[in-house]
Amino acid sequence: MNVSKEDLLEEIRGAAKKVRTPHLTHKKFRELTGIPISKVHSYFDSWTAACIAADVQPGANSPENLTPNYSKGKEHALEQLKYVAQILDTNVVSKSDFDAHATEIRAATVQKLFKGWKNALEAADLQRHSNYRDPISLEELAIDYLSAVREIQAIPTVVQMTRRSERGKNTFTRKFGTYSEFKRQASEYLLSNAELSPDERKLLEIDLGAISRPHSENEFDSEDVPKPGYVYLFRSGKAHKIGLSKDLNRRERELKIQLPEKAIRIHVIKTDDMRGIERYWHNRFKHKRLNGEFFDLSSSDVAAFKRRKFM
């Protein structure tokens, strides 16, 4: 299918006019146009980026794009593996076979639980398929990762990574359980073995520190006790990000590395209850949510946020 970037944007705008919901998911876009997400990724690093370029509200996290998954832990995953092997009457189970017959969990989740499909099969006393290829070495993948870092001068997203590599997305995600785990291992390898410039070393060290922290930015020891800190508003491209942090300077450095477009600090609210105040702003602008903590805010929305110095 030969579609130019301009034609793609027109197709997105046309599809947005046909749906009755306030957002457009790439699943609905495919149904209406027949254009696969791989074509979108040939011009943009994400579905959200393509929609923003077309002035359309994306729906990456909308209900119709979320696949149910009912993992109850490793024992439950092993039960499902053995169940599929039993009904197929085989001791060789591929991920596609598993997804076709398992009723309560997906192969991708099993792989994450065991940090690899091979490990899950071994735990269930099952065997790999004869067509299974030996894994690509971490050294080879780390070199690909470093090449992408050097090209965009930032930490690449998984889409940016696969667009710049001959390998598929699954190599950087399912192989390691998550893309974050791949980045962690690749960064540790490069910091120990590769010849890096000071800027490259700084990029990898900051991102590695963010991945390795025991809690994510929005997770703290006690959900019931208010935590002092900051609720921030950053702009990246046409989108605005509302988040929280106890260390604003560190968080700003991370965002400038992690976001695909330049991160610009708009305003910061000092607070003695980060979670509560962040939740307030997320709820206030929920009808303008693009994806996760990203919002399509108007100038009056930004002005309302900026009026608050402390909450």
C-alpha cells in the first residue's frame, strides 16, 4: 500500500469525522481505512504523534484498544500452559498456539512473568518448537540501541528503536519481558563495554537510574499518607504532560531524554499532597486526555494551571 505522509494525515482526519467517539484509536482507523499501523510508523514514532500532527485526538488507552488479561501469577500461568499442551496433545507449545487456546491469559504476559517464553516452557516441563531460533546476543542488540541513541541524540522509544533497526519490535520487548528491561540490560552493557562520548554516557546513566529506581514516578511507600513535592506541567510538541515528582530537577532531566520532542517546563505547583493534586488536575482535564499523563490543553487550560502556586 503506497500512502504518502500527507495522504495518511488526510485519512486520519477523515476517519476521525466518521467515528462517534471523541477519540480515534488505531484499531478503528484500520477498520475504516485498511491502513496498517506499520504504515503509520513509517512516518511517525507513535499513533499519538500521527494524530497530533493531524489535529485529531488519539485513543491509545481507550477501552476498545485494551485486551482483557487475567493473570493470577506464575502458578496460574503454568496451569494454562499445561492445559493448552493437554488439549493439543503435545509437549511443544508455541506462543501462537497458546494464544489460540488459552482462555485466561496471553502468551506475552506469561513471557513477562518468567522473563522469557523459553523459561516458561521449561518451568512447565514443555519443549520449544523446532523452528525456534537461538536468541540474538545482547551485544548485537546493544550496538543497535547505541546507534539509535546516536542518531536521535536521545533515549529511543520502542517504535523509534524498531524503525532504526533491522529487527522486529518483539526482539526488544518480548525477548526481555519489557522494553524497559531491554534498555536496562543494553545500557549496563554499553556503560561497561562501549566507547561512549560524555553526552552518551550521561544519557544512558540518567535513563538507567530512572529504570532502576524501586518505585515509579507515581508510586510511593504509602498511598494513604500525603507526600510533599511538586505537580508539574510540561509541553512536548503539541501535547502537555501533567505529572508529579519529589525531585523536580531530576525529573526535568529525565523528561528531556525520554520524550520524543523537546520538553519545555510551563509551570510547577508546590504541594504537600502530590498524588491528590495531580489527581485533581487529571480529573479536571480528563475529557482532554490524549494518552496516560498527556493532555490536549488550550491556552485557557494552561492559564488556569499557572494561576496556582501552591495547593
